[in-house]
Amino acid sequence: MGKVTGFLETTRHDRSYRKVAERVRNWNEFVVPLPETELRDQGSRCMDCGIPFCHQGCPVNNLIPDWNDLVYRDRWRDALTSLHSTNNFPEFTGRICPAPCEEACVLNINDKPVTIKTIECAIVDRGWEEGWIVPLPPKSKTGKKVAVVGSGPAGMAASQQLARAGHDVTLFEKSDRIGGLGRYGIPDFKFEKWQIDRRMEQMAAEGVTFRTGVHVGVDLKVDELLASFDAVLLAGGSEKPRDLPVPGRDSDGIHFAMDFLAQNNKRVAGQSIPESEVISAKDRHVVVIGGGDTGSDCIGTSNRQGAASVTQLEIMPRPPEQENKGLTWPYWPLKLRTSSSHEEGCDRDWAVATKSFSADNHGRVHTLHAVRLDWQKDDSGRMQMVEAPDGEFDIRADLVLLAMGFVHPVHEGMIESLGIKLDARGNVEADTNRYQTSNPKVFAAGDMRRGQSLVVWAIREGRQAARAVDAHLMGSTDLPR
């Protein structure tokens, strides 16, 4: 704890955003970093608590008080070493993680947590600027070959750890570029893709081989994969979207959110999309169904494409503006969250269910028929939704984006061909110790194993699974969890 009175002398001050009118005209990141002097002041606010609850809140177990103190003391390179000891890609999490660590911060009891996410991002950005981040190839090779399927944060983290342990790692990706949802799910205005490319260069120098455009279970048979590698790690994510089976669902203009977001990212990257396949919000009245981060990304993307209006519908009731700290802290609270995309222009409505869609004479959607809900407790105490009397209403909808989450990984192809066990939710069954599936040669990590989750959980599981694979192949391991 560098400054005992830091949290008393300095108030919380976080990064700002560029003005809405400026940022919606392009696809660039718009967060304005804090100057170094302010970052050091913010680092001084960390109390070095006897029990650092931020550790409990952070899935990758970042050593948060350590590098906060090091930043305050102007020891940036040491801070980077500490940060990288638990997190392979802090520039990813420093941009797109929702920061559960800050919700768990002791200073959040007074709604003024340490700016942990901002400091994390500043440390790694400084590391790249100073040239401190370099490839770390292994001193010797093991002769073992490992295949990692899926190049999202779980697959990338696992591949890097395994390569540094001396294994020959091949990272397979069915898309044309590495990055998973980081590449084709999260908009560029939140996370520019050169961040991924830079890490790929580092990983390639460490010995990772990238094979894109290879859909395992379709282009490459699983028997061939198993015969060619000593171990296989599945990190393909949870990609089966939750659908909305109501009348009119098959109308033109109703799309899964990820189809919309992925296509836009490809267009931003300069890829050509046939005109007949373009999903565009330009001049359209857009309705986003689903109130999570994916729905928020659809809002920001629609506004940048020039939507006439954007409405977001959520089936759950409107959450409270402020959580009850005594009941929730240090855990992640249920409260109203307004993202930067919401601030750019959006009408939000809660406790609304979609009944059906109507289309015009050309088969294109034009109206969403909805009903308001009353959420009531049943005899067992569970909340049940009941349609409100006279609660039906219509919304103009030229483009509807379904952002209601994902139910489990895609089973067709690779998973079915492997014949491995699934859990009750349809995810690949594996524990968090060995990460081993019902096939002892096959491991699973990330959303494919745990279900739809956060980037920090993906990185954590990728690292832990890499340790498990290394121990399986070598009998012991020096890789950290």
C-alpha cells in the first residue's frame, strides 16, 4: 500500500468518452485514456485490503493491489510483469471486460471503487509502447503435438501457454481470421482488431501455428485430428443462439445478433459482402430483443450504420438504479446499467414479450406485436411472467435483431463426431481440475464447457486447461493455473 491516505485524498476519476456526435461517425475506439499522473493518483487509492475482495471478483485472479501499488510508485515494467503473470491478454480485458473486480472493491461500498480496469489497460498499453512485450519462446521442445480448436480468448490463451511449455501447438479456426468473437462479434468501436493481430505475431514467434478456414468436424474429420495430435483442446465457444419461435419469425429482416455483428466487422475490415446478403440498419427502425452486452453492441452498430431509430426490448423487469450493497457486495449486483451505446441513442423498454411479427407484401418485417408483462411469484416463490391485461402494443420494426444469448455449443459436426458426453445444459462435460472430457485425449475449456460467459472466464479456463493438458502429456507441469 503505497499511500495510506490515498483513498481519502483522491476521488475516483475514470476514463472519459469522445463526444457522441464525433464517435458515431466512425468505427474507432473512443475511450480517452487518463494521463500518467492521474493514473498514479488512482493507483494510490487502492487500500491493500487485508482481504482483497477484488481477487474474488476477478476470474483470472489478477494481483490487483500489487500492480496498483507499482503504478503509484512509477514501477510500470514491474506492474506489467505482475499483470501478465495471471492474464495473457490484459489489453483485451482492459477494454471489454465488465470489471467484476470493481464491483468487489471495498471502496465500492461507497460507490467509488478503484479504477482497476483503467489501470490494467494503461499498464499493458504502456508495455507495448515501451517495447517490453516480446515473444517468450520455450527453451526446449517436448516433442508433443497439441491441437486447439477455436481461436477466441480461451483458445488463444491456452495455445500461448502450451507453446511456452514447449509443445507444438496448432490453433484451428473455422473463420478466415483468428480471434473468435473478439474478431467477429465485438464491434471495432469497443475493441480494434489490430490488438488481436499484434498478439498473433507474438504467439507465432513463440511457436503457435495458425490454421484458419478449417472447420473441424466438417473440413477436417475428427478421426484425422485425433490421429495427428497427442491431445486436443476444444475451445470453440457457445454459438447456438437462443431463437424466438413466434408467428412471423421467418419474415425477411429478422436476424440473429451475431450474424449482424459479424458481418459488420467483416465490412469494417474491408471484406466485400454481396449486396443481396448485406444486413443494414441504415434508415431502418431497428428493434433489438435482448438487454445484455450483445444487444448493446447491436445498438451502437445500428447507430453508426445510420438507423432511423433503435428500440431495445428486455423480457425481465427494469432493474433498480442502485443495488442494496448490504445484500450484494462484493458479488456482481443486479442493477440498471447504461452502456456507451445506450447513450448514443436508444429507447429501452422492460418486461416486454414479443407475440408475433407482421410482414409487408414482399415478406419483409414491418411490425413487432408485443405485450407487457407482470412478473409475479408463484406458490413456490418463483417469479413467473403473466401477460398484463390490455398490455398488447405494436412497434415499427424494419430490422429485428435477436440478442437473447446462446444456449450451448453447436453439437452438429465436431461434438457429435467425437461422441463425447454433454452436461444437462448441452455443454461439453469436463471438470475444472483436469478439464478432460469423456475421451481422455480430448479436453474442453471456455464457453464450450461452461456456457456463455465473460472474456475473463475464457482466459482463465484457457490457462487452466493448458496446465491440465501439459500435466496429462508430461506427468507434471510448471504452468500456473
